[in-house]
Amino acid sequence: MIVSDNNSGVHPKIMDKLFQANTGHVSSYGNDSFTAEAIAKIQSLFTGEPGVYFVLNGTAANVLGLSSALRAFEGCICSYRAHINVDECGAFERFTGSKIIPIAHHDGKISVEDVEACLHAIDNEHESQPKVISISQPTELGTAYSPSEIKALSDLAHAHDMYLHVDGSRLSNASVGTGKSFKEMIKDTEVDILSLGGTKNGMMYGEAIVVFNKSLDRSMKFIRKQGMHLNSKLRFVSAQFLGYLENDLWRDNATNANSLAQLICRKVLEIPGLSIAYEVQANMVFIRMPELWAKKVSDKYGVEVINGTDVRVVASFDSKVSDIEEFITDLKSLLN
Amino acid sequence: MIVSDNNSGVHPKIMDKLFQANTGHVSSYGNDSFTAEAIAKIQSLFTGEPGVYFVLNGTAANVLGLSSALRAFEGCICSYRAHINVDECGAFERFTGSKIIPIAHHDGKISVEDVEACLHAIDNEHESQPKVISISQPTELGTAYSPSEIKALSDLAHAHDMYLHVDGSRLSNASVGTGKSFKEMIKDTEVDILSLGGTKNGMMYGEAIVVFNKSLDRSMKFIRKQGMHLNSKLRFVSAQFLGYLENDLWRDNATNANSLAQLICRKVLEIPGLSIAYEVQANMVFIRMPELWAKKVSDKYGVEVINGTDVRVVASFDSKVSDIEEFITDLKSLLN
Amino acid sequence: MIVSDNNSGVHPKIMDKLFQANTGHVSSYGNDSFTAEAIAKIQSLFTGEPGVYFVLNGTAANVLGLSSALRAFEGCICSYRAHINVDECGAFERFTGSKIIPIAHHDGKISVEDVEACLHAIDNEHESQPKVISISQPTELGTAYSPSEIKALSDLAHAHDMYLHVDGSRLSNASVGTGKSFKEMIKDTEVDILSLGGTKNGMMYGEAIVVFNKSLDRSMKFIRKQGMHLNSKLRFVSAQFLGYLENDLWRDNATNANSLAQLICRKVLEIPGLSIAYEVQANMVFIRMPELWAKKVSDKYGVEVINGTDVRVVASFDSKVSDIEEFITDLKSLLN
Amino acid sequence: MIVSDNNSGVHPKIMDKLFQANTGHVSSYGNDSFTAEAIAKIQSLFTGEPGVYFVLNGTAANVLGLSSALRAFEGCICSYRAHINVDECGAFERFTGSKIIPIAHHDGKISVEDVEACLHAIDNEHESQPKVISISQPTELGTAYSPSEIKALSDLAHAHDMYLHVDGSRLSNASVGTGKSFKEMIKDTEVDILSLGGTKNGMMYGEAIVVFNKSLDRSMKFIRKQGMHLNSKLRFVSAQFLGYLENDLWRDNATNANSLAQLICRKVLEIPGLSIAYEVQANMVFIRMPELWAKKVSDKYGVEVINGTDVRVVASFDSKVSDIEEFITDLKSLLN
């Protein structure tokens, strides 16, 4: 139960919505009332009328969203640990034909200074032209940007005719972790494109590309189709989002996951030799331990290990206190 | 109810399977028992151990499957009416970098002779190298190849170190329509790669790439991931296929759709001025009528029209006799 | 001497220019005075200040020029006989990720009506979006568009927010053949992008992309570099264009080639059983003959044959009357 | 004269060869005797019969050569300073669809250990599959690998079913600098693919892809054509290589450049405050100086500066002792 939120199932309320959407024939490819309603709900989270495009998973949300902002000779600046750089088997390069320009991170976050250091390439035809900054909120290390940090990156991007993209596959967890609303984190900071996730937090499949920048919005429907992510029975993605947003189910789910991540922290710190590697601002905890121990833990649970010493555990929307206690007990006995 | 099988919902037995698969945490990305079982079930349909890779829709099944067989300087021969050529917004070209070599069709089918006429390009570096023949079974015009027609194309392909791909998004309907099993149509005819559909016939989402050629099989898992079609909660696609294959649900569904397509034919032929454009061997019926009438019908129902005169209607797994009768009555009054 | 103008060598005056440009060190990658002068010369042919980008061959001029006007989900309408469609090994698809939308031609030319028939796809996300019309001037069949025919295609393109591209690898021959200047054929007809050739007409290597549409111009230098066609010692391409344009060498060369093509026509028509397949408006002649004869001719000379009966011969800038007479004598004896 | 060898002109003996090749009509696209002879000459440098494919510049040699070894889901490991990573505007990503996996370098060279650290990704479908190691000989910092260092990387590659590529745009300089023949550096170390340059060392344009691995050789001619680098009048590239190899002109040219690079070193070390940043094993010298000075030098000469302090100067085949003395005098007065 602590290996990954990707291993979790589907929240019952979302299952219900799938049932309710199974009403016989409706128009396909998103021309249905479920989709119209889900789009409106997502727009209302942010205010304004951003473009909303449902796709089938997070990799597609990232790659197709970024594709709207990039021509092939342009590049995307991101942390070298970014999911798009290391966990998507080169989907970005293949689909966009563009280059990823990886830079250093600080506890998962990238800084204005490090981005600025890449901008010397602008207008030099020998180098890919920096055009998008992509960040993850929360980061791959479980930390979160403050709205002002995001705004600083957005300002930098816009000052250079560039765009800011946010990989929000766990945006709910960042919202709960920082106490900031989706709107405060994304709309008010002038993010251009958002990958809005739900699968890790109780949905079955599906993610939304939210396009705030109107000039990028026009091409998105074609990119989604050419990108092989326009499903015929799209209402079933839309219906899940309806369930996800109804009565803030997303928040309840993320609150449970984040609280249990905090519980993991407290319990871990009671074990001699263990520490917490990065501030825990979402539902991921990196437990720092000697390399030999980390190897043992990884072998047993199949969890990810960063830098040889930082073991990742993840609390889910459906994790329970007893899961955590069980894991901690088990961990203690493993390390003894 | 006759516009498209894409407009249909999900069969209750498949909904049940989604519920049953919602068992808490299991390994993600297909490393779960539902997926193992679904793969075995599909393999047993064909015998042998073809590679089976679940993806999220038919465009992806086609493009990613074909990608396993093509390098960018090679090309894919298909009917110019093929779904990959006209209905996927250039997904093939973007993802593979290859060329489609479109040829004429005869009631939707391509012939050995027409393919042979393309083979002069082999070894001439100025032209894309023919490497795959792709056919649809049933075709986009509702006709179906006989096993011996498929075998002739497969023999031709293999004689030139090429591959044969089948777009089987409605393969169930072709099976029922021709009275041939999946194995007789695909395995015994030595097809190399199959897109095996289910969504149009009662599933919610998901399709399977079935790779019979072992040399193509090795790269498929990487192509699926890079192709943005490896879902984290893959068990929910697998579970649908389990429902689809259990007690031959696929056959019951296709039988209903095909029978109602035949009913449409009979009723249509009673209307003066209408005829059936192509042999109806699956669940699609093309009603031939004067252009003015076709325009009227298309405007009213939003159905596809081919060549200005051939109006496509499609019966679904959940269509009922009363749906057809209602449509026919309505059609008559529209045309009067 | 009649197989292809691609087989010819380099005009002595152009060789001289290569020598004269070999002046020791100058700035690389086009930041040199030869290049500045050659760009200005080309601009003055058309008036205004179109962007001029030297590349290394005609395929690159076509593909990179078109790339400036296309996003991957868009497509390029052209004759199915177009060089970009059949003679460039899929370079277009690989580099742009876009689809070619091939249409019928009439003696090599495409018509407004045939293009219009493709435009139904506009705004339908299931199909590649028509964005560029590409024509060849002269066509692959040796015919030429009149300025008013080009203007009609340009008007059609612009009315639909599309662009017009001209493959002018033999534009000199079309100019001489129609008596129209480069400006009359291209600038006055509001062409957006031109591939301006020289290699077939006396240069060693190199072609120019001329971009009339300012909105396409900005990305061209990056596309050329990413497209692997920015040479370090670019002055040697520029110097050739200086020689090509000086005292209208291009015109003298094309005049010789075209006159000899006319001589071929006259001589051919004296041979019983032979005719001229298409109007000869440049330096290519298609000699129509029975299939058996065509096979004989092709086997002997290695010339191209279209439709089994139309044998292509090409007169070059350096062809001589005696070359033609020799060929005709030889041909007569072969066919006896 | 010290800014870049890219700024140099063409050696007179190579100019002569261009003249001599201008013999009227010959078969185009490389089916001529000049090309056959040049291929044989290059093969004899290495022994065996490697495939030899002439292209038009170094970026194309790198990208097209690498493309023969890579499918899009695979990746290329190289120094993050590699020309393919930072100086080719993303040509690699666009043409191959693959990912570059950049690693640290040590004075320009990459180590077996650093490559090994990337190999954990093998068989993990979430990551691009390491398939090629690419090194530059000499490196972008003017250092050179010993044959045993190259062999170690080649052994590592082959042990993991991978390939080794060498960017040899200045291979002549490395050969002279290390006293090792082309064969000792490349063939005997079991390199799979070589980009063999000539333009920086006296040619006008053109580079050769040399393919030692027979399994990669088959696709190369198609990749070159699709890659827009098969020129019609290819004999003029071939003729240059004939001149380049005749009487070891390449060696004389490189010897001059390398000697003058050594002269630069000696002179620079006489200037207080300056040092030589990396071992000079070819014709590039990195002069280390305080940042303020480096800025001054860069502003004046337009030379490259690495890390803010290391100013690159390059000696060419046609540089003279007086050029160096003049530069040093000028530099001294600038820094005073």
C-alpha cells in the first residue's frame, strides 16, 4: 500500500459515475453532455474559460500539452529529474521532435537563475530555442512550489516569449499540502498549460490538459487526435472528472494521502538511522537511510530509490493508518 | 442508434468486470493478475503465444502496432479509404515518420495485383520502401476478406520480406459475418500484427495489439510506452477483455449487431429508390440513394456519406429491432 | 546527354566563382559578404525583401521550406506525381511529421477544383488539416502553369488561411518556356514559399528557399539548421548563385536546354509511331510510344518511363545539337 | 585566422580535383566512377569493406549515421558537451525521434564508469533504451582518446548489444595529434559507425559516414536519401575526398594546424595570467584566463568561451606562423 499511488484502485464514487454515464447511445468523441459539464466544472475551478481536453493518461497530458507550445526546433527546459525527461521513454522527443534541456534541481524544484543560464541560446540557430519551462507540482521529490515561486518562473517565461507548463499529475496533493487552491497555484500565477491529473488520486484513467493561453488553444484538439488520445467513448473520462470534482472528492482523497504521508514521517523519525530527505508537501516521502538498507528495502517492496539512499514511499487516497503502522513494523524488523 | 457503434455505451457484463477488478492495490502498468489472465485468454483464441499489448484505443493499436514493423524510410501500403489514412489526423505519419502508400480498393478491399504494382520501388532509395500491407477486417465499407484472400496478401508480403497488418477494430463482426473464427481469419492466414478491437462492440475503452511475428514482438513494450499508451491502472483494460471473451460475449454482441444490419438491408430494399451499395458482411450498411436524398439524411442524422450517394448506418451490440423499425419509418417519411 | 539534367557538370562561369570565393578565412555559416550579396541579388529578382536561405539540394529546399508552413497535424496538398510525394523517400513525412494529401493532376498540373474537394476536412479533427498547396513549376511532366493559374491557386490558398509553395527546381526553364519572369510567376502571383533551383541548370550544388510570407520567415533559419542544411562554408553556395545570376547566365543555360527540347520534339515527330505526350514548356520531353518500344528505350538509356508508354528525355544547359541528332539516329535504329 | 577552422577556405589541390571532375555528363546520385574510387580509397584506409556514404556536412554525418543504429525508443549516450547535444539545434531529436542521454565528461572524454551508470535503464520500458554511445575524436575540448580508451567503450557497448559511434569531424587532427592511424583509432577498436570529416581541414563541403557494422549498413542508403543528403552531382563530393586522401594531403593539413596549435600554447604560456586549460592533442587550444579578460577576448574576436574562463582558439590547415604571432601580439596588447 506504500509502493505507489499508481497501484491503487478506483474510488467508489467514481465507479458510481461510470455507471451513471452508461445511458445508451450518446454522441462520440466528446460531443456529449457529460463532457460539456465536466469541462465547465474544471473551468469553474480556475475561472475564465481555459480550454479543457481530456486525454487518457499523464504522459499524454504532458507531451500533447507541451506539443501545443513547441515547434520542433524549440526546446523545453525542466529538471533533469522531471517525469517527462526520465520516465516517459522518450515520448516527448518522439512526438514533438524537440529537445529537452535538462537543468539542475534543488529538492526537485528549478530556479529562475538556472533557467536564465539557458537563455543565452535564444536566437542562436545552432541551439534548440528555449520555448517552454516545465515544472512538476508537486515535484518528483514530493516538495511543492509556492505560488510566488511559480509566478517568478511564469514571469521569466513570458519576458522571453516563452511558456510555463505544469505537470500536475498530483496537483490535488500539492493543493492540500500547501493550502493553496488550484486557481491560486495555476491561474493566478499565469501558467500557460496544465496537466491536471486524477488517476493517482482515485480515478480509473484519464487526465485533463488545461490550456490557459488562448493562442495555444486552437491547435489542441488536432494535437490530441493526432496524438492518439481522442477516445470515442469520451463521456466515461468526463464522468470520472464529474465524480472527482463533486463535493471536492479530490480534496478528501488528497487529504487522506497527505496526512498519512505525515504519519509516515513521524514514525520514520522514531527509527534510529533514518531521516526524511526532503520536505514532505504532498503524499510522497523519501526516507534517507544507508545504501545497504536502501537496497534491502527496495528488494523487498519494489519501491524506487533515489541517489542510492533515498527510498520513496507514497500514501494513497485509500491508504489507512493500519497500512502505515504495518509497514513501519515490517520496516523495523527488516532493518534489524 | 444507427449513427455509429462508437456512440453506444458499455455492456453490463463488462461493467461488472470493472467492479470486480477494483480490489484495492495491485501492481501497476500491467504487472497484475487480471492482465496476465486476459493475455492468456487472447492467446488461447489464436493458439501459440502471440505478444498481447493492451492500449487505449484503435488509433493507437494501429499506429503503434505498425510502428513495430516499420523504420521511417519504409512505407505502409493500404486502401486510400483505410482508417489509418483518412480518419486518424496523420497519427501514422507523425508517430512513425513513414509514408502511407495509398492504393485503390474494390468494395473496400485491396488486391494482390494492386499491391504488386507498388513493389517496383523496392531497393530504389528515391522511394519509401514498401514494408507493410495493412488491411481492415471488416473493411471500412462493411465487406470482409475471406481467409484465402488474407492468406494471398500475407503470402505476397512475406515473399517480399514484408509484413501484413490487420485493423480489426470490428473483427468480431467480421467473424460472425463470415462464419470464420479469429484463428481462421488471422493466425491461419499468417497475419503478422493485429489490432483487436472491443470498444465498438461493448467495451468502454481499450484495444489489444496482437503480435504474431516474434521478431516484431521485442520492441512492442517500448513502443507502447513511448507511444503514450501504457496506462498505470492497466488492470481495468484487461478486466474488460476478460468480460468480453467470457462465454463469447463478443460473439453475442456482434451477432446482434450483424443481424440488425441484415434487417436494415431488408427494410431498405422495400423503399423505392434505395439500394445497398456493398455486400453487408458485418454491422455496417451503406444505403445508396440520390445525392439530394443523401444530403437530407446526413443533415438529419449526422451519418457519414461516401461518394455523395452512399449513406452509412451502423447497428450496434445494443441496438434493438424497434430501433431499426423506428429509423426506417423515420427515413421513409423524410424521403417522401 | 538526354537522360537527365542531373547528370550534367558545372558551368565554367560558376566554377570560376568558386575559385574567386576561395579567399582565405571569412565568417562561417553564411555570415560572409558573398552570401549577403547573393541574397540581395535574389531579392532583386523578385523585389521586396523576401527571406533567402541557401540549402544544399532540392529535397531540402522543398521539405524545409514546407516545414516553415506546417505543423504536424496539418497536411500538404499536391499532385500525386509531385517530387515530394514520390521521389524523396518520405523525407517530407519524416521531417515534418505531416501528411501529404495527393490529388489527381492534369498533364502534371493540379486544379482549383481538385484542391477545393479536399477542403471539407478543415476543422474536422479526425483528418489532417489542409494547410499548404504545393505545385511544381515546371511540373514533373514538363508543362508549366501560367501566372493566372498560379494566382488562382494562391487566391484559393489564402482564402482558407493556407499557403502556396512552388517547387522551382527548374524554374529557369519554366521562365524561358513561358516567357514570364521569376517575378511574374512567383511574386506577382503571391506565392508564399519558393524552392529556387540551380543545380540542374549549371550549378554544382545548392538551392535557395525564398520566403515571401513574413510570418513564415522567422523560423526558417532554425529549421534549416535543425534540418541539417546550414553548411559552414556557405559562401561557396552563395558564390555559385552569384555566377548563376550574373548577366542572366541562368537564362542562357535554360534557353539552350529548352531550345534543344523543342528540337527533340521536331525530330521525334518525324519518326512514325512516336508522338509527344505533353506540351513541352521547359526542357523535358515525354515521347509517347508503344510499351514494347518504351521498354527497349528505357533498358538502353536508363531513362524514366511514365505510364509504361511515355519516355522522358531531358535537354541540359550543356547539351548540343549534335547530342540530339546522335540520340535521334540511335533511337531510330533501336526502334527499327 | 584563429577563430575557427570553419572559416577557412579550400585547399588548392582540392579545388583542382573539382575542376578535374567537371567532365560533362556522368551518372547522378553517386553512380559514377569518382564516387566508386573515393569509396575504395576510404575503405583502404581502414581495410575491410565498410560502407561509405557521402553526405554534405558533419551534422548530417552524425545524425544520419546514428539513425542507422537507433529506433525511436532507444537513446544515445554522449558527453553533454557533444556537438550532437549542443550545436545541432536538436537535429538528432527531430530526425531520429530518440533521446540523447547526456553524461558528464572529463576534459571532453566520457568514461566507461559513467556510461555504465546509465545502463540500469536497459529493459525498463519507462526509460529510453541505451543503444549507442557517441564520442568525438578529438573531443570538443581538443583532447583525444587513446585507442585503448576507445576499445574499452566499444567493448562496453558490444557487451550490452549497443553500438559505438565516433564523431570524427576533425579525425585527421586526432590522428596527427596522437600518432595513431585512422585504422588504429577506429577499425582496430571496433567502432561501429564513423563520421569522417574533411571540411574543417581543407575541403569545401562533404563528409563521409563510414559504417563498419554490416547489420547497420543495409539501411544507410535509404536513411541518407530520406535524410535529404543524397546529392545529384555527388561526384563533386567524391572528387574532394580523392584530393583529400591523395598523397596524404589530410595529414599535411592537420600537421600544420596541430603544430600551430602547439605554437599557440608555447606563446600563451609566456603571458602572465594565462594557462592552457586542457591537453592540446589536436588543433584546438583553450586558453584559461580571468573571466573579465575572457569577455574582452570574446568580444573582440568572436571566439567561443567555455565556463566563462576558457577561450577557444583554433589553428587551421592554412594558418601560418605569422598569423599566430600576430594574434599573440594583439592579445597581449588587449590584455594590458
